[in-house]
Amino acid sequence: MTIKELANELNISTTTVSRVLTGQEKKYRISAKTAQKVKDLAKTHQFAPNQIARNLRLQKTNTIGLIIPDISNPFFANLARTIEVALRKRNKMVLLCDTKDDTAVEEESIGLLLARKVDGLLVAPVGEKWEHLEKSNTTPIVLIDRYFEDKKIPYITTDNYAGSYEATSYLISKGHQRIACVQGRINTSANKNRVEGFQRALRDHQINTTHTLVLGDDYSVENGYRSTKILLENPELPTAIFALNNQIALGVMKAINEAGLHIPENISLLSFDEQPYFELLSPPLSAIKQPMEGIGITAVETLFELLEGKRATNSRLKPTLIPRASVKSILKP
Amino acid sequence: MTIKELANELNISTTTVSRVLTGQEKKYRISAKTAQKVKDLAKTHQFAPNQIARNLRLQKTNTIGLIIPDISNPFFANLARTIEVALRKRNKMVLLCDTKDDTAVEEESIGLLLARKVDGLLVAPVGEKWEHLEKSNTTPIVLIDRYFEDKKIPYITTDNYAGSYEATSYLISKGHQRIACVQGRINTSANKNRVEGFQRALRDHQINTTHTLVLGDDYSVENGYRSTKILLENPELPTAIFALNNQIALGVMKAINEAGLHIPENISLLSFDEQPYFELLSPPLSAIKQPMEGIGITAVETLFELLEGKRATNSRLKPTLIPRASVKSILKP
DNA sequence: TGTTATTGCGCAATCGATTGTGCAATAGTA
DNA sequence: TACTATTGCACAATCGATTGCGCAATAACA
């Protein structure tokens, strides 16, 4: 069904049909009678105008590309949901791409989305390259979770540095000095900032960093597991481990359990990136909670400012610490 | 940049440019020399043809609509990932809709996606209405996770009945007779089948079902929590609880913990829908593991069969039981 | 009645790519 | 040389909706 067929059935022109259906009857002085006829017929046929034709003519698709490294990571799944809901309110739909944390896939995805003429892009980049992100001269883009230093691509992220600093200070306040940090993807801004916050807190508290390893290279359970195995081979165990995301934390727990050690008796554990089940783990897992709703909503708002031709402002939203039993005080009384 | 501009720059027609760029040079006898010129210029301009125009002309969008009740539920997030990857391999992109388990949103989403002329639909329906799903006369549709009895809309799902039967039989084999079942959304096929499996297993083992409550009404943490609170008010506690999805299970655990009770000493717990962190919970949570990759991949394959004009076959994939410490044997020695 | 204003709607171009058909120019053959 | 076959490419219509402009028909007014 097309407006042409509707028009034929009513013996009027497609022009008139189009104008009625787009609510421009007043502007173009379509008589109330004609307008009603059109609306009625459209309703009985359950007619919806072909958006492809519309998009072509209007040079606008009402579609946003959402690029995410791993939608099965609950952090991104939550983010995706917030974003989808926020965009739906504004009459935009979401074209979803999962890059599997692979820069090549990300690059390809950008190309595909631009060819489809999305109105804007929301990207949680893998983090290693940015050139392809600047291909979108005319298409506004907002980065989420990760960003690029010295590049002027706007971004919305957790204040990873602050969160990490707070987490580390908390561990130190509980008497921990030999703290190991299992990091995520190394060249990622989020990871860099978390590591910086970690190291800065150590220095600010005059901790000798000889024993404070940073190891790992990936936001995965496997990395948490593998890295912890390495840590546990060392005769001198760390008293606490700081896992830089929720998946790493799971791997760390698994490795500790398998080694027959206990959290927090043998090793304390704290994770960046709170999840609902953390309080039910054995033991309940202390975490830094990211303001996920805030990130999603702010990202959408920022994108819309760009779409309206305004300037975008970057945001770093503050996370909060949720202390739980997985961190034990080892202060001597 | 358009093929027209490319054509002008080379002083040839858009026809020729189009034919070269779509790889039809041979078919239409474009000389190797001309073809090369076109390819070179396209490369230097990083030209990619406008897909909107292409879609309109070809009456095909290479886009699949994916409708999901809750992308923040890890079950669906995982499914979405599998599906995205499988579709990408076949040169399709994904338009994502999160219905928030709301039939009205689902209905709206179907309309939006059809107006955008998606080539096909993959839908995990809320489950209460199906009429809107049949609007897609010409657009093939495959249901995932949930389906409609007596309707001929093809579906791919876990064999929920079998999984539930196995889970319940396992509990019974451990001596449990007073088993409570906290269910999800009542009118959902998945839920119905799980409850049927549960009740059938009880009957087959001649369990007096007077004490085997089925309560709850929603796939949410809150429902698990609330329903368990109700259960715990009763002086005669169940010896085991069967939670019908991962979110419900979390709520159940939380309520049990808050009541000062212990799993499995006071109550055993088993969950439908395994998650990676289940083995790290306190205690490790027994679960029925759904074949998620299988569901996603089969759904995509089935959709493609429909796209190729073939008949679709429904699938019910077998889940597996993963026994863990959360279920205790209460058999008298 | 003659003139101007207003009402109601349609013509045809446009968005960018694809494609059936056809027409020169060149090559091949007798 | 005359005629046919082949090569190489372009014309123009098409997909479905939108919109600037214009033209009748009717209304309003003098």
C-alpha cells in the first residue's frame, strides 16, 4: 500500500494525501472534508508511509547507530537499554552493532552505519584507533564510556579516575598496602584512567609501589582468571586485588576459589562496575557503582544537542563506592 | 558524494558507475579501463553508495528487526549478541527494540519496523497478544524464547517443559517434596511450559501437590523477592524453591538471606537459566542451562529459510542441568 | 457586474541508486 | 567494400514520499 494507491482510491492527488498524513492540512489548506476522507481510508487500510522513501526525500532517517564492544557485558546491556528507551521517546530507532572489541569490526560498522545515513552515532569505541570515527564529518557522534585524549570527539563517561582513586583509598584505609590491580584493555581511556587513579592514590598515601602490580589486558572473565593465577604463583600474595570491571572480578574470584583461598580472609577483592548480583556473591563483593542511567541519558541528550547544531559538552559522571564484605580490614588494632 | 558526482567527474553516466560498483561490469560489458577508473575514484573519495536510495530501488533493506522484552536481562543480551554476529555474517544489520515487557510497546515496535521495511523480524514477544505479529503478511517473522500455541508463527525456543521436568525430578531425587515454584510472566509460553514440566514431574513421582505452591507473575528480581517473602511468612517452609529465571532467582536469594535463613541448609534453590556468575554465588547456584547460542543461530537460520521462500521448522532445543551446592539432599539415610 | 482575495488542490521535480532497452562505434567476415 | 556482430556505454523510467509553485473555482467586495 502506497499513498498513490490511497490517492487513486479517493480520486485525489498523492500531494493531498501526503499533506494530510503529515499533519500539514492547515498549512496547505486542505478542506476538513477531504482530510477526513484521507484519514479514514488510511486507518481502514492500516496504512503507514514507507519510511525508506521518506528518509530519502527528507535526507533524514530518524535512526541512531549504537556501537558497543560487547552487548553481553551487563554494563553495556544496561547502557543499551537506557539509550534505546531515551531514543524511543524522541522518535529515533537504534541500529545496533556489537564489535566484539575488535577495531576492524568497529571500523566496518561505522562505514555501514554512515552508508545507511544514520542521523547520529553513539559509540563505545574499542579504544585503539579513532581515525575512522572522524569519517563522520557531517554525522554527529558522541562517545560513551571511553574517549580519546586530545581528540575533540565529545564523550560521556564515568569519572573513572575518581572512582578508582576512591576505591584504592578505601583499600588503603583498611590497611592494604600490597594491592594488585587486574586491568582491562590497556589502551582504553577508561582503563588508563582507572589505573592512574589507582596509582595516584597509592602515591598520595606514600605506599611503596614495588609490590603493587598492575597486570592483565582485557575486560574478560578469562583475563581475571589468568592474571590471578599468575598473582597466586608468587610466594608473596597481595592482600587485596582491585579488578577493573565486573567480568574481570568474576575471573579473579574463580581463580581464588580454585586455589583454595578465601575472600576476604586471604585476599580482599574490590571491583569496578557494580552488578545486581554482587551483594549475593560469596562473599558480597565490594564495588564502584557507575551511574549507568546517567551515562545513557546524558549521551542521548548530548547527541541531540549536536543534532540541533549546538555545541556538545563532555561529562564525567561521578561513581560511588559500595563497601561490602569482600574487603577486610587488616589494620593492626 | 553520490554516484552522479562520481560520474560527472569521469564524464560518464551514473549507469556505468553503478554497474561497476555493484560488480556488474562483466554482465554489462563495461571496459576494464573504465571500470578501473570508477573503482579508483570511488576509493580516493571513500565513496559508499547511499543505502537509503538503494533500499528504495531494490525494495530490500538488509535489515532485521530484533524485538526483545528486556535487553538488560543477560539472557536476552546474550541472545542479542549471538544474533547480531550471525546476521552480520549474512550482511544484515539489526534494528533493536526493547519493549520493556509491554505489549503496547511491542505492537508499536512492529509497526515502526514494518514501516521501515525490515526484511524480517526476530521477536521475543511479551506473550500476551499475537494479532500484531500477524500484521507482517509479507515480512517473515520468527519467534524466539516464547511462542503462541495454535498459531502458525514459527518459533525457536528452549525445551522449557523438559528442562523444568528435569530440574524438578532432580529436586525430588534429593528428597524434596515441599517445593515452591516462583514463576515468571504467567501467560508466557516459556513460563507455562516450565510450570507444566514442574507439575508433571511432581505428579509422575506421586508427590502430594498440596504443599507445592506456584506463585509470582513476572520475570524480575522484585518478583522473586516479593514471592519469597510471602513463602517465608508461612510457618511450614518449602524445602526447596525452583525459580523460573535468573532474575527471579536473585530475588529469592536476597529474600532468604534477609530472613536470616541459609541456602541450602534451610531451603534448597534451583534456577532456570544459568548465568556465568552462578558458580560464584553463595552458595553456588544450581541451574538449568539454556542453549543460548543454539537458539540465536537457529533463529537466524530459520529466518533465512523463510527469506528464501522455504518452509520454516520450529525447534525446541534441549537445556541441561547443572547441579551445584544450592541443592541439598534431605534424604534420610 | 467587474475586480480582488481566498480556498482547495494538483503538477512535476526531487532525493540517489538501479536497470531494460537501445544506439553508436568498432571489429569481424564475406 | 558492404554487411553483420560485438563492444561500450547512455537514456529514461522506477522505487514512494515530499513540496514549491501555480491554477482554477468560489467568495468577498466595490
